Amino acid sequence: MKQQFNSQLPTHLGIIMDGNGRWAKERNLPRIAGHREGMKRAKETVEAVARRGIAFLSLYVFSTENWKRPKSEVNFLMSLLRDSIYSEFDSLKNNNVRLVCSGRLAELPDNLADELNALVAATKDNTGLTLNLAINYGGRAEIIDATKKICQDVLAGKVEISQITEDLYARYLYQPELPPVDLIIRPSGEMRLSNFLLWQGAYAELVTLPTLWPDFSEADLDAALLEYGSRDRRFGGITE
């Protein structure tokens, strides 16, 4: 059942899906079991967010730093992502979800970027929830990549240095049509952003939960949304 909220919901919600490995360790399971369970929770959370009428959801799937993990774990994550693409293809279309991706997709292995782009193209006309998957993503990398593109346009005479503003800069990000992030939820009790949506989340509210991601529930989602609704968002100003 859809939770009724008296407060304003975020337009753009970001989630750092953290705690898969610890969840598995607590159960004496291999880390890949935690990742598999975490992927199930991602699917359920996308559906729950859509039911609550939130327009944009960004999920931190794989960071630019995650390549430092053991090769066997990285290979499993790439395989799990590929399997999820195929299994969720019809679900995204049937539920009117529009998929976009953020990150250095060209660096992904085995034509995975092509498969992701095919799903993006297949859902581009959907008008429901926009789901942004941050894959091989880093906030600093996004800022560097945007800066390089702006420099290229300056050198080509398309942009004058005096024209560079925050609004113009935002148009060079991976997904410039996405609005700023209003709320970032981080399960697992960690108290950091981990290089997630640094530009877009400059004024995001942060809610951390002790729950490990594979145990994340609709009740946890609603608790975070209610906490967000209770915040006084001033964006550097004051409340009259």
C-alpha cells in the first residue's frame, strides 16, 4: 500500500546501495550472495519509489573505485548486471520506467555499454519514473569529464570563458536533464557520500540508516522520506 505523506516528497532521490558484503559475512556466505540479494532489493526499491510518485531515482551501482576489488568479485558484478539487464527489460517497459545511465560506460567490459544503451533507447519514450544507474561512476570523474568537454568547446570557439556559469556547467554533466538531488539515502550506517553525485547533491539532505542494503525495506524507505519531509531546507538562506 502506498504510504501517505504529509510532507513534500523529494523530486530526485539518490541511494547508495551499501552493505552487501557485510550482510553476506554476517551469514557466513560468500560476498557474491550479498550482491545477488542486493540486486533483488534494488528491483523492489525501484518499484516502491515509483509507487510513491517520486520522479527521479539514482542508484549507485558500481563506482570508479570498485575496480580495486578482487577480480573475481568484479567479474561477478558485471555478470550480475548483464543478467539483470535481460531479466528486467520487459519490466522496465511495462512499468513505464525510463532508464538512463551515468558514468564512464565505455570502460565497461564485453560490450556491456552497448547492452545498457540498447535498454536506454528502448525505454526513452516512457513517461514514468526516470531511473538513473550510476555505473563506473564517480562524482569527481564526472566533474573532470564535464570540464574537459567545456575546454574543448572553448578551444573550438563555441563557448566563451565569460559564459561559464553553474547553469552552463550542469549542461555538460552525464545526464544534464536530471534535476538536483534532494535526498540521498545511505544504508549500512556509513556517514559519507563516497564520491556519489557530488555536483548534483551539493544541497541534498542525507539520511543514513543502520540497515544493510540487502535488508532494506519499504519501511526503511518511508522512514527516510518522513525524515526528509521534516527537514527545513534553506539552501544557504534563512526561514522567514
